[in-house]
Amino acid sequence: CVVQRLTEKMMMMEVERHRPAGLEESSKSESRERREAEEEGEMLDQGRVLVKHIHQLPSCGDLVAGSLWDSFVTVALRTRLSSPQMLGFLASLVPLAYGCQEEQQQEGARAKARGHGDVTPEVMCSMLWSHPEFTHVMCSACDTSHDKEKKAGLVGLALAVVRQDPGALCQDSHVPLLLSAYSASLTSTDQGILYLLSLYEGNGVQMGKYKPFLWGQAALDHFNLKEEVGWFLRKRISSSKPLEVLDPSKLAKSACDFPFELEIEPAITAVDVENPECYDPRFLLPLFYHLLDPGNLVDSRMFVDVGCLSYVMASLSSFCEGVRQYGYCCLSRLWKHLESSKFIEKPQVMLLMEVLRNSVSTSNQRLPHLNTAFVSRVAELALHPERHLYLVINHFMLYKPSLDLKDIPLFMTLLHSSSPQHHQERTWLLRLLTEGLRCGDDYTVYRKRRVLPQVMSLYGTSAVDKTSQDLILELVRKACRIPVVANDLVWNGGILSWLHGIAGREKLKVMEILLSLWKTLHDYRHKIPPLFEEDFSLTLS
């Protein structure tokens, strides 16, 4: 009934829109359109609620099959392709009309008979991909929230349709548009496009001719040129072109906020991450692995300068074995390219990689976040000998052949530095400590070296400037988000009295820390702490 009412209303609104109206009727027509749009939105909300229950019923495909489904799809794609609500509702109805591939395999002919009207999955896929609005929205910049919702709705609808029969619907001609619409981020829209690309690759589409991948505007420009000159006259994508597309500042931020719990295989359901604007390692790491192939000519210095080496090193702390394998393989291939390359900073880069290699004791070993954050930051300094910290770090790297994974590099040296640039050194260390504290496992070395008590004791002294004070508060705020650390700070670290002492100067930031601390401890009782279980059982009792 909902589908039928929506179909009739869309057809009536389309007729009214094309009917010539005088000046007197213009205001009435606008109010009528607004009222009808509100009614349509209410029906879509009702339809989404019904779909959630209908999916649990047997033989639910017959509810939206036949001529009604044909009319609804035709009118919706013709008149409502710019409505995110309609796109989401239509995507939720696709499995009801056709049945997913897994259900078809289980139910056989009965499930295949669904959607027996004229609009088959092949026809619906063709109608969607050939629509000019589809190409325009997918390749647009999406500056407004409405444009982003439209693009997300189109990606969701395309994914729902293609999943009905991937072997027949995954066509080679769709890949350029998907790459042009992709921005390699961790947003839900880009995760859907990445899953579509993996679905195409797994169903016979030859992706090799598109490698190394370009994405976004660079891919759009490249494939537009391809259409003009043809495949055979088109120049092959150079290995340095993807490196030019990368944003160094965004890549550095992505290395700091690396999603360590993300699996290497793209998932059909978008994964929630802390910073969705960062680059997706499920796309970048295979891209780097392909770029560093021994048969490719790679500018090794550019690879380090853009921040790719820092990003690869950050992946070594991932909880996913597949992600770490890509990271170690990329480092191994980069080493071979460095051996044959020539640039002034090459010895420092190879020294860093040698120290990292000596620090790994087992195959595919997971490294602590603090150590990967340290080597990532050192990789950023390797090409900048003009910076003061270059000499400090270089002396440290030459002092020992490997890193102590159970210690904090240069902690006491930089925290209590007496050099003229002590503010710069302390700021660098505080940023490192903030980036390296990601979970309860990282707190072991922090607790061993009493990092937080020492840092908190420096807050009110003349040894730290305003920048260092803000970084100390940021470190404490981040620590209060981790149940293990928050509990230890309350019972053993004296954080409440410390916050009371500085509340007069930083009221808003102290309130943020207290709110974060309260929320963490409130949720803490429902979780099992990953470390120090004996201490926690004593404190709770």
C-alpha cells in the first residue's frame, strides 16, 4: 500500500509540475508542493519502519513484485533521484523485490522468480547507471550536506542492485565512474564505493588495466582523456601520479589516527571510525604495495616526503594481521628501491628502517602504538636536516641498533631538556605521548615510567609555555577516555586534586576532562579492564 500510494503521488506531482500555471496560482502551487513533499516524507518514514519488519517475514518478495514494482521504480528513478529519503527507501526495497544472492542460492527457483516484472535487476542497473543525474552527483564535489546525502543514497542503491547478481551486473565500464567518485576516505559513502570496487574485482572485472589507481578529480581527468584518445593511445599511469594526488597533511593526520581495529577486507556495512575524513588503509596499503613492485620505477624520496613511509609504519600497530602483512611487505619492497636510488637523505631513511627491522623479533609482530608513532615522526624529520630535532633524533638513532619496545624513546632527555630549544623539544615529546596512547595496552609503559604524574607536575611551572600546557591537557583528556587509565588516575594519580588546582585558569578544558572522566568511569563498571585486573578488583571492592 505504501509503495502504491507513493507511486500515485509521485505521478500526480509530476503532472502538476508540468502543468502551466498563471501568476495567481504560483503561490498556491508552491504551498501544495511543500505539503505534498511533507506527506511523501511521512510515507517514506512509515515505509522504512515497515521494511525493517517485512525483512523478517517469509516470502516477502511478493509484496513488491510485478507491475507495481515496475511503476514505482520507473517513476522514482525518473523524478526522485535527487531525494536521499527516496533513494534509501528504494534501496531497502530492492532485496524484497529480487532477493539477495545468498537467498537465491538457498531458495532456488522460488527466489529467482521474484521481481518477475519488466524491471529486472539488469534493467534497473542500466536505468541507474545511464541516468545523467547519477553521473553528475557521483562526480560532484558534494560541498553541502544535502549533496553528500544524495551521493550516499546513490551509492547505497547501486550497491543494493549490484548485489542481486554481481556476476552479470558488474561491468567493466562502471569502474572509471566509481574511481572518479571515490576519495579514499573512511566516510560511509567511500566505504560503500570501496566495497563495490572489491565486488567488481571479485566477479571477473579486470582491474589490472586501471592500476595504479587514481581517484577523485585526478581519475575523472584521466578517464576523460582516455575517452578522447582511446585506450591504445592513452599513456600509462606513472608510479608517481598517485603520490601527487595524496595530500601530505591529510596523510600525516591519517597516520596519527590510524584505525587499528579495521580489517583489511572491505565490508558491506560501513565501519565507524574516530576520524572518517582520514585515508582508508584498505585502499592505500594495497596501492602502495603495487607502486613498490620491483618492476616499477618509484621516486623513493617522494614516497618518504609525501608521508607514505610514516603511514606504512603506523600500520604495524594494527590488530589485523592482514594490515600488518601489507605494512611489512611495503617496507621490504621500499628497502629494495632505496638500495638502487640516489638522494642526499638516503642514509638517514635506511638507518631508520634498519633500526625498525632490528626491533622486530617475530614474524608479522604487532608493535606498540607509541613506537610506531615515534618512527613515523622520525620519518617526517628524515628529509629536513635544517630542523633542530633532526640532530637530536639522529644521535639517538645512531646510539642503539634497535628500539626498546618496553620504553619511551628520549622521554627524560626531551622532557627535562636544558637546551635553548627546550620548548620545541618538549612540545614534540608531548605530541608523541598523546599520539602513542590509544588503548589500555599502551598504558603499561606509561605507568612504568610514571609519564602522566611527571607531565602533570610540570603544568604550573615556568618550564612549560602555553603550547605545552595545552598539550598536557590534551594528553590528560585522551587518557581519561581509556577505562584502565582513568581508573588508575583517580585512585593512584590524584587527578581530581590536580584538576581542582588548575580549574581557575582553564575552566572549560577542566570541565571537558571531568565530563570525559565521568563518562568513562560510568561505562567502566560494565566492561572488563584489559590490564591490571587484580588492581581493579581491589579498587572496586
